Amino acid sequence: MSASAKTDLAKLGARATAEAVRSGNITALEACDAAIARIEALDGAINAVVVRDFERARATAKRVDQTKTAGDPRRLLGVPMTVKESNDVEGLPSTWGFEMFASIDAVRDAVVVQRLKAQGAVIVGKTNVPVALGDWQSENPVYGRTLNPYDPTRSPGGSSGGAAAALATGMVALEIGSDIGGSIRKPAHMCGVFGHKPSYGIVPLRGHGIPGTDGLDVPLAVVGPMARNVGDLIETLDIIAGPETRGYKLDLPAPRQSRLTDFRVRVIREMPGVPIDSDTSAALDGLLAGLDGVGVRVTNSAEDYPDLAHMNEAYVRMLMTVISRGTSEAAPVNAHEWMNMQDEQLAVMRQWAQVFDETDIILSPIFSTPAFTCMTEPDWSKRQLPIDNAMHRYGAQLAWASIATYAGLPATAVPVAKSRTGLPIGFQLIGGPFGDLTTLRFAQMLESEGLTV
């Protein structure tokens, strides 16, 4: 394969790569070797692909070529890709950034990884995360820090920061992240790529857990796709979603609207006590102007919304209970307290369901600023985030994640603009209960209209 063809592969999406392999324009091994070459050439300056499995990937690619049939139905045929480090891949560590787990290899693939491989995907490695997946930057004592491809002094986001950086640089076309506090959406925003936080429960979580744990699916948490175009998100979600066991099946509702102008959109510009900076405000104004230009109805109405401040407080309380489980600083709650939290969550879910009776999409920021300068202060309570000329609590940025996460709603992250200094800015498209195909379809229409970048 020529050098120019290898360069072109960096621009292909996952579906386009699979079609090139299927048609015989390239082999799976050529696609794999080209991805490996890009990682070796580019990643030294970014540190995104921190677990490399190149030889097994080449062997897998060869098997794909050997088993390929005419019109092969595998949807990710020969697609080289990486997955977030917290997703188990047999024979590779899933440290979650903890040194104590660095020498422990997973004994089998996560369910999501199994499904990707069954469709012909070639896993070339795993991408960086913060310790315990607990930050919006991606640094840990095992693998070090991942840098933002647009500015090495800034964060690529977290906890799927390595995933977003690998996509943004063209090292791979497809990634699998996870999200409980914006961990798919915030890196997508900071690195200028697409990501989808699925509805809670539709993608199996087995194989995405701290080593040695295999129990209850983590409340609020999801695993979902990240890519450089919306079509690849749609294809990948269709592959990885659905129950692990037989007896029932997932049947997501079709997109609510077939024409862009029929979508009913509301915008949340600020969360209580959490403003956005001037760059993000300008980007939002530009997106709203673009939507108006193509005839999309957008309102600022907050009618029938839950109390957003109270909702965020309840979300943070539940989140802290969930993520502190098993740690020395955990403050255990009794079963009745937990059920009270679930009652409160259910009430908010019902309120949002009513809102979405008359609304298709809620549009909001993902973070108050573009990618921020990397922070070294380990204590979140001491971290401050500059928003224009004022300092705000770093942890307050959970508010943007709370809108979709607390109620288990789907949210698609779309890149729409650049800041004055060239940093990406994205927004989230939030849908009603199990409205994944609606948010993805709306995102795809924005992409077709040139309203994404």
C-alpha cells in the first residue's frame, strides 16, 4: 500500500474502513499496520494509547483477512480501534490508574469488547484514564499524563481523555469510553470529537469494573462509543447495546422526527450557580443561529423542569455514595437511605419524561469552558476553575453531567465550534427516556447541515 493510501486511512471513519476492507481496497492487516504506524508516530507527544497490543492485533487482522468472505457481514471488518483502559481485554491489565493492579491481566474480554470483536474489530491497545476514573483530566501513576492534542498544557478531558485524544489525532477511528460524571462527553468536548452517553442500562457493564469486582452494575454508570462522525456512533451503539442474557431484547424507539425542522428543541444555557465563559457562550449563540437558519424551533422555556439545583444536589449525593463504595473514606448509608435516594431519582425521571412529551432535544453545554490548563492539586475541594475573570469550584462542573446522568437519559456530544485560541467546543444533545436514536439522528442532521466541525 502506498504512503498516500496510508495517510488517507487516518481520515477514514470506522464504517468506511470496514467497507474498504470488505471491498478488497485494503486488507485488515494494512489497516492495522497503518494505525500502529500512526500511534508510533504521534503518540509520543500525547501519551494517549498507554497499553499497546500490536502483535496480537496484527495476528487478529491476519485472521480477519483469512476468514473474510464475499460481502462479509461483519460491520467492523478489520477496523483497528482502541478501548478505554477500564474495559477488560483478555491478557491486558485494567488498572483504572492504580499501581496495585498494573500486573494483573484480565482473564476475559468485557461484553462490549466481545461484541466488537465478533463484528471484526481489531483491538490495537487501550487508552489512558485518571485514577479510579475520577477526574476530568487523564493522569495516573501507572501511565502518566495524557495531553490535549490542541494544546499540550491543557487537559484532554476525563475520564475517557486518552480515548478522545486518540480519536482527535487520527490514531484510531473508533473508541469505547464510559460515563458517570460526563466522562464521555467532557473529553469529546475538549478534543473536538463525537461521543454518545447511552441510556442507563442498555449497554452491558460486565467487564468494566475495578479488578477483582464482578457484581451489581454500577448505578448511573454507562459504557458508550466515541468516534469522529455520528454514523460510526450509531453503528457501534447498535453493536454493543442489548441485554447480555436471552429472554428479552432491546427495542429502542425510532427517531422521533424525520426532518430537522420538525425537532422541538429547548436550551439550557446555565445551570444554577454554574455559568459558561464567553467562548462557550459565543459558540452556543452561533449554534442557535445556525439552527434558526435551517428552521429549527428552539426555546429557552424551563416549564415543567425539575428544580435543577435540587436535582444536581441529589445527583451528587448519589454519585458520591456510588463511587466511594469500598474506599476508606466511604460514609456508608443504610438500605432505607439508599431507597430514599432512589425514590428521589425516580421522581426526577418522571418529571423529565413529562418534559419530553413536548420536547425532542434539550441542548446544553458540556463544560463551562474549553479545555482547561492541567491541574496538579489533588484535592478537588481546593481546585478552582477560571470562567472568564472569576474563579469557580472545579467540582461544580458535575452540574452539566447531572441533567442526563441522574435520570438515565441519553446524551450525544457534538463538536460545533472553536474558541478564540483554537480550542474545540462541544455541546450535548439530551433526549427523553430511551431516546438514543433521536439524539443521534438529530446530531447526524446537524453534521449534514455543516453545523458541526
